[in-house]
Amino acid sequence: MADFLQVIRERGSGALDKKMGIEIIEASPERLVATMPVEGNTQPIGLLHGGANVVLAESLGSIGTQLHAGADRKIVGVDINATHHKSATSGIVTAVATAISLGKTLCSYNVEIKNEKGERTCTARITCLILDQR
């Protein structure tokens, strides 16, 4: 079994992930876990920005799909939706992305984002398309 976290470390994270402070904790095609700080990712009124949740979810879905497809395939997101259940105003949020379907051309993930109290703040679903070799 490949060391997927090592693959991610070698490849590096995207510029937006770095700006958002997203840290991948666990990674495999079937399940990914990441954290993101609330601070620096808020709306003007101090709540975690809903778009930040979407960035976190899309990052995990895209990384998981890339790990499933292999480094020689190109990955693009084709659909994402998010339901925001509860606000977060401080600390970190933790996202767990679980594969719904890992296919030849499409991969879908369910992403649950929770605050430090373990309360669900957002649920997202992302689908990525796997294209032919780069």
C-alpha cells in the first residue's frame, strides 16, 4: 500500500490550500482527513466563510480522486454542493471526506466538517472527473 501522505508531501499543496491553512492529516483514495483554521478564513462579521468550507471540501475530493486515478491522470471538479449547519467563530475545523464512488471516470465524496466540539458545521458532496493522461 502506498504512503499517500508522502505522495502529497512530495507533490506539495496548492497555493490556495496554503493560504487557507489546510493541513492534510490522513489520505487515501477512500478517506481523507484535514484541518483548517477559522482565523483568516472568516466573513467580515467573524464567522467561518461558507466558501472556505467549499474550498476545504473540494481540496479533499480532488486529492482523493488524484490518489485513486494516479499521478498521470488529470482531475477536474465537476460538481460540488454544501449545506452549512452551524457557524464556527474560532479554533479549527476538521473535515473527513469519505468516498461514495471511485470509478474509472468519476469519483464522488461526502465531506463532513466539524468544529472543535465535534459539532457538524457543514456537509458537502463533491464529484470529480478523471480525464485521460496529461
